[in-house]
Amino acid sequence: MSSGAYYEVHVIVGGEAPRSALAAMCVANGFWASELTSDTGGEERPGDVILTTRDSRQEAAIERIKRLVLDAKYTGIKVRRYKVEHCVLDSKVADELALLGAGGAA
């Protein structure tokens, strides 16, 4: 059933990071950026930026984290956290359980 399985990569950087530097890092490493708007209760704070990408292979996902974090450190950008999540089921990729039907969300 896990035909849509993938690895999702998140790198969270401090909100003080220059947006132009983040944009260049995202383009160079295949990530996209989103700003945190609420408190997560962890090290992350509103205004921090989540850099995200996906890959079908765990090793490739980890290599992408390494490249991005090293780029951030070289640029002087504070990395608060990084992680790789293994997503085994995602209705955005395929409604494998046929719960959403043709009309979208339940």
C-alpha cells in the first residue's frame, strides 16, 4: 500500500536570517521556505523559517540536510533543528484508502 511513500526533510532556521540568503540556499538545494506563525512549544519561535523538501530515498534526504545545514553555517545562519520524516501514507500524493473520493477533503 505504501506506493506514495517518501521522506520529508525539514530544516528550521532563525527568523533573523537574511531572506535573500535563504532564497539562494533553497534554490541551490531544492528546498522551499515557510515562516512559522505560531509557537510550537519547542526551540522554534514565531518568525523562524522552515525549509522543506522531499525525496524518495532516505540517503538522498540526509545528504540534502547536510548540504543545506553546511551552507547555512557557512553563511552565518543559525540552524535550530533538522529532521527527516518517513511518510508512508499521504492523501495529497494518492488517496490510497479511497476516503476522499473525487470531491477532495472529507
